[in-house]
Amino acid sequence: MSYLGEATQTYTNGDGSILRSYTGKNDETFGSVCAFAQAQGYLLYSEHEQDGSRFATYCRGDELLHVYWMADTARLCTVMSDTAAGALPEPVAEGGDGTATVTQLCLPLTQNNSYANGMGYVVRLSDGSFLIWDGGYAEQAGQLWNTLVSQNGGEQGILIRAWVITHAHGDHYGCIKAFSEQYAGRVTVERFLIAPVNPADAAASFLHTTFPGIAAKFAGAKICQLHTGMRFAYAGLTLEVLLAPDELYINGGIADFNNSSVITRLYDGQDSILFLGDAMQEATNRLTSVYGDTLKVNQVQVAHHGVGNSSAAFYQSLEPSTLWYPCGERLYDWTEAFADNIRRNGAVRQELHESGLYEILLHDTTAWLRVWGSRSPAQAFDVS
């Protein structure tokens, strides 16, 4: 992309792919980059436009070119890698006669987990395969296995299309570490979807050091690095990467490593859910700036276990009906050791709760399941 001139900013991701940002360009430049890519033999993987911003992903053998135009900042970005295209998920056609569901794993307070704030979600697709977000603490590995077996109808043929690890904190990756030791040979994982930042910026090194060995235990699994604006098709649903951490880190140091969370959305014409991981207000402000009113969803996983994150106004602007809280009542109990979270964000949760507008699902005593596209309340799900 030498014809674009020198990049205003560059950032090297944990997999070696390079994000380049150019100012002084326009959306016509986006079109010219796409035309250049096709002239050079790149094949279009996906493309879309949202609230004036434009995104496209191209492949040429194992080479990846991802390009996007950010309308809010009038900025053109390119991501290039010599090896990453081979790990992109293959589109999964809509199939099966099943109903998709979303399940939030539960995490009762135990001696090993004094905060009850791990995060784990399982999406069963209409074809019977699964998507997973994080998993939570190590003690949730057995519960995850039981959930997969129950929703699969048995232990045979469990297929995980994609396992998203939002960021490198133990209450999000502990489960996969334990799960890989106990169950790796009993399931098929096609892809791990991750977004490791540059090692120099990693306050926790799990995705760079430990995770590759864990992924290798799942025979045939590939590791796909995520970038802002990528889209993947899964049995009638679209998984969209709304914000990858390199989009923030390219501007310099990030005060809170929770902002290394990759933010994704799963949707179709009937329903939608936003997974925020542990994203803090810096990240959610960026979301609002880029996507505006197109950010609206039916369901939201509340960021950072409902503490120290964004305002009630942010969640209200999304107009959801369901708020998934990967935390429990104890996280807001003044008598508990973690009571400082009341100060950090208790008022936000209180305002959302007292509005009466939302179905609020906590995970400290119950695993909850929602049927995709249904407006009926979530059901308690037996994970024993």
C-alpha cells in the first residue's frame, strides 16, 4: 500500500499483523484500496457499511488485507498479514431445524472465587453447533461441559464453531485452561477468535504465552486474529467485530487493560446481543462515536461485571430488553469485601434496575437460557 504514502500511525498486533492509520484521506480512498486489492488478485471475503463507515476483508492465499474507513474521524485504516487469511472462518450456511439459544453460565460464591464475577456464555446455533464467549473461572469448566452435552443431546459430535476469548484476564480465560485439560479430546473446536495486543502493551501475557499451547490441544483448531469491522457467518447469524483493541492502542497507552477486550455483536433480523467483555468507558465511548444509532441491540452483556464501566445513559441508548450481568448480588453488597464496587458503579445498576425497563439476569445462583428471537423471559437452566 505504498501509494497511500506514509501512515500517520502504525500498531503491531500480537500475531504480527500491522494496523496502519492514514489521515487526510476520504471514503473514495477506501474504494481505491479495494479496487487495488482486487487488481492484485485478492479475493473479497466480506464487506459492509455502517453509519457511514465502510469495512472490507480480502484474502490472497494466506495473505490478509483488511481495510476500513472511519467516518467519525475521517480516517482510513489497513491491516496486513502474510499468514492470517488461512485462519479466517469458513462461512457456515443456515441449516438445521433447531432453535438458537443464549446461555449464561452461573458462578456461585465459593472459597476459590470470593467475588463471583467470572464470565461465560454459550450460544447454541440452529444447526446444533456452538459459539462460546470466554467461559469464566477454572471451576466453571465442568459446568460448560455439562451445558454442551445437554444442549447437544449427548457427548458425541459436540462442534464448537468459534470460541471467543475477549481478553487476557483470569476470570475470563480460567475456564478454557481447565477445559482443555479435561475435555479437549471430546469436542471439536474449529476456530479460536482472539485479539492479542502487542506484547509490550500486555498487562497479562496469557494470550501470547499460554494460550497457543492450550489451543494446540484441540486438534485442527485454528487461531484467528480479530480486527475492527470483520464479519463472520454462522448458521443464519452474523458475528461482527465492532471494536478490536488495536483501534484504541494505536493512539498510545491505554490506562486500563480491560480496554483490550474485543467487542462483538451477534445478530440476525430477529434478535441481537452485544458482548462487551470488560470494556471500560473509553471503549464504549468509541463504540458510540463510530456506530451511533446503528449500535442498538435487544440484549447486552453488561461490561466489566457491572462495575467501573459506562453510564446508565450508554445502556439506555442501546434500547435493549435484556441485560446479562456476569456477576451476582454479592458484588453490590456493602457487607462484602468487594463492596467498593458500590462506589464504582452501583448507581448505574440501581438506575437500570429501578427503571423497570429491563430483564436483568445475574449469574451468582442460576444459569439462564434465552431462546433466540423470543420475547419470553429467560428460563433457569440446569447445569448440574
